[in-house]
Amino acid sequence: MRAKMWVLRVVLAFVLAVIVATVLGAVAHTQFVLARLSGLGVDISLGERLSTTLHDIVGMAPLFGAIVGSGFIVAMAAAALVYRLAGIQRTLIYTVAGAISLCVTLLVMNSVFEITAIAGARSTLGFLAQMAAGAVGGLTFAKALPAR
């Protein structure tokens, strides 16, 4: 029974981490795209920013969430192994794993599709914002799942 509860806690922490990273990644994507449009002289009101952001979160969540989740499966498993071997800095390990997961995911998508599929990540700062979303997702995983 104890093992089943642990597995359930891992799954719930994982799902929460993926949701957090996906939502933050979608928000970052939207804001970087809107900033680029503003730079071209397009006037974007606060209401338009908010509605576009919400629209992008809802629209991107299924596919982007699956992509983030796929990367997080590998990243969080690797982070667990690193933590088990090193035994130190658990929160840092998961946070870095989340950031690296988004970095690798974006690079692989770029390699496969020959374009940065997440338009908001086409600039260096936008790419780093996606990595930050992954880092917060990794941090969420570490905080939602207390050490054994």
C-alpha cells in the first residue's frame, strides 16, 4: 500500500510539473510573439494581450503539454538517478533537469522540423524563457514530491 501511495504522489507531482511548465512556456511564447509584433508598430491592448495569452494556453496545452511531458519523463528520471547517486542538492538537480529538458526538446524539434516550432523561442531571450519555464516545472516537481 505504501508503494502505491508513493507512485501516486510521483504521478501527481509529475502532472503538476508538466502543467506548470506548459502554461509558463505558453505564456512566454505569447508574450515574445506579441513583443515582436509591437516592435513592428502593431498596437496591442492589455485586453488583447490577456485574451491572446489565454487562447494560446488553451490552444497549445494539448500538443505542447505532451511534448513537455515527454521530455520531462526522461529528465525527471535522469534527475532521480543523479540525486540517488550524488545524494545532494535534490531541488537544484530537478530544477536544472527541467531547464535542460526544454532546451533539448526545442533543439530536437528544431532539428527535426528545421524551424523553431515555438515561435516565442526564436530569439535567445525567448529560448531562455522556455528553459526558465522548464526550470520552474522541475522545481515544482521537486517541491511537490518530498524526498523519501
